[in-house]
Amino acid sequence: MPMKPVAFLRVSLLVFLTACKSSTPEDPVTLSQEFCPPEKTPKPVGTNAALGLAGYAKVMCSAVFVSGRDIEEAIHNSGYFFLPDELQDKVSYTVDETEQSVTLSLGDSLSRSAKFHGSQGCIINTGQGLFFEPVEVVSSLPPADSTLWPMGDMIEQQTTGIDQARIEAAIDSAFAPDGLTAAFVIVYDGQIVGERYAPGITKDTQLESWSMGKSLTATLIGRMIQQGYFAIDDPAPVKAWQEEGDPRGDIRIRDLLQMSSGLNFHSHRDPDARPEINLMDHFYIYSGAVDAFEYSFTRPLQFPIGTEGRYHNCDPLILGHVMKTTLTADGKEYLTYAQKELFDKIGIRKQVMETDPYGNFLLTGFDYGTGRNWARLGMLYLQNGQWNGEQIIPESYDDFVSTLAPGWKTPVYGGLFWINGAGEMPIPKEAYYMAGAGGQRTIIIPSKKLVVVRLGHNRGDAAGMKSLNNALAQLMEIF
């Protein structure tokens, strides 16, 4: 029976890994260099055009069938960055409403498509179908429109003593022209005190959230820690690292949360980043339609564990692998765990977490949530992990995710959360936040009892961040 192309790539990764091993060195740092030297590390397969078109098609499929956006608007404002600049205006598209798919083409010779698969959102077509069975994810909560906030969407009129006109003025700043802000939500002391959406967007619109999903990964891992599946300083239970002499066996859950695993995984944020972005590991897991978990945990070490903070997608993806294998071994359904054990507990009825063709959540970027969803997640941290009297995540977990990771040279990163230690935003340095491409932010300011959510579209990133800072500066004066 012929081997499927994607399956062949999975086997190739293990062949590369075996071919690179050295059994002689004893020093951990030397061993990590010789275990799989950088020149023999598995690399992305494809071209900038083909990979970029695949990633772009996935984003367009999600824009149409997850977010309900107009394709003309979406193709201009989102996902275009997967392609080199010179190709972005040469793309044509076809939307198949019956099949719920989007196909993008470059001329007559190259096209890639993605299809909507219900609760798992949109997935790039491989030509070989899916390698898992999609699962419907259903909330057990009662209707949101008849349930009070924050467990539902009914908002009680509160007397807060806050000047509402000043709140509205701050929101005006957040929606400055060219910023493409789609949603803006302000929660003070547990209550929504300000909220606005762009035309065509509502409180129920599942919007592109990108790397805020990394913070969602941290939250799910925190939930599993609270449930006793493992401890934060346990070695990450990755079977592929358990062979004798494999230095990666010492990587802890903590190291992965702090993006300090030391694994070699090329990213556009690396000091030595190459210009061919679409052929970097960071983007390949989105556009390659490969088993993203396996591609991540087969990376060799580049730095001693815990010593170098690098913004690498492999670390949160490996945590996803840990989550999947641990839950599966316990007889739990991986694809519904988040809804049952996290979202239903804090009032979130729907959060679209997309997967690769193997059914692995790509929470490094392919995740869609509403402004209120992200506000609830921010509130969970503001409340020290408690909700309705239940400890959802460990009580001190908010301190962990908001504390500078030792491997990071500048005070900007904690535990899959960014921190304001360098004062990049006009808010207290104690603030920490979930962040994603295109200006996605969920900002937690404990001393002000504030959670601020801003969602928008990629094209407006630079202008949107300026307008967000203007809005935040006004909010700091108000509160």
C-alpha cells in the first residue's frame, strides 16, 4: 500500500532524528549539539508560494465560515502575510458555500484550499482527507441570553460611579480610522463597563485571535495541573524524549510554558532570523498541513534548557501534545476537554479551536473567540484562578504566568503570557496580557481591577496598536 505523502513526512522526521544521534558525548550541552546538528535538522518542505497560499486559504475559510466575514473584506485585511509581498495581489479565490470551502489560486498552475469541519473549524486540504474523526463540541450551559453576566450575556445595570462619557471617549480612540478594530470590551471589577463592535461584528462573532491561543494553552495546562495530572516542575511526559541519553528528557512543563525549552525551531523573531519567512518552522506548522505536534517535539536542542527565551511555536505545541497524550491515556476526549473542564465553568459556550489534519489543536494561532470570551478568560486570572467558588487553575498560577521567565533577557515574557515589564504600554508594569498577531490583546491590570480586550484585523495592526495605547492611557486616567 503506497505511503501517504504527509505520513511519509512524519516517518522522515524520525529517520532524520535517528540519523543525527550520537551515543558518545556525556556533556549535556555537547550532546545536544551532536544529537541532531542544525544542518541535519528536518526542515519545511515546499515553496513560499505553495505554503503561503495554503495558510492564506485556511485563514480565508475561517473568516467566511467561522467568523461570517465578507470574503472581499477578509482577503484584503487578513492572512495575506502568509504570501511574499509580490504575490499578495495576484491571488484569486473561489468560495464553495455547499462544501464550505475556500480555494485560493495563483494563476492556473497553483491552488490550495481549506474546508470547514464544524467544531474543529477550517483545516487545510491535504488531498488525502483528514487523519482523525471530527468531534462535535457542545456546551452544557443554559442559553446565554437568559443568564446573567459573566456566566451569560445578560447585563445588569450597575451604579459604578464611573464617568460613562469618558469611557465612550476612550473607546472612540480604540476605533480610530485605519486600525481595523473589530471588538473592544472593558471589564471593571467583574462588570462590563464599556463595549463596542465594528459594523457587521457582534458580541457573538468568533474573531481571529492568533497567538492569544498560547495563553489559552497555558490556561488548559493550568487546569490539568489543578486536576493533578502533573506538576509544573515535572519533566514533560513526551515519550520520544525518554530514550537514554536524550537531553530533551530534562525539559520541564515549566520550561515549555516559559518558552525556554532550548529547542531549535526557526522563528521570525529570532536574532538570526532569515528573510524567507514562509520556510521558517514558525510558519510551517500553520501552512504545511503536517502533524504539528510531531514536527515540534522532534526538534533538537539548540540551547541549554531554561537558559534562552525564544518565541518559538514548538513549546506551546508540545504542551498541546502533552495534553492530548495525557488525556487520551486517562480515557478522556481531547477535543472536548476544554469545553467541559474550562469553558463551561466560566460562561464560554463556544470557542473555535482549529486543528491540523491530525486533530491536534493549533492553539499557537488558529483559534477564534469573541470579545466576551477573552474577557472571561482575563477575569479568571484577575480572580486568582477562581470562578463561582471553584479553583479552576492553581491559586498562584496568575503569579507564575505574569512573572518574568528567567531565560528571557528583557522583561517581556512570563508563562505563555506577555508582561509589561518594559513599559511598552501606558499601563502599570505589573500588567500582563495575551497577545496575537494583528493587534489581538487581552490585558489584565490587577491593581486597577481591569480587563481590556481588543480584537482586530491584521491590516490595521500598526494603527490599531497606536489607537489601543491612546485608549489605555485614557482608561488609566479614568480608573
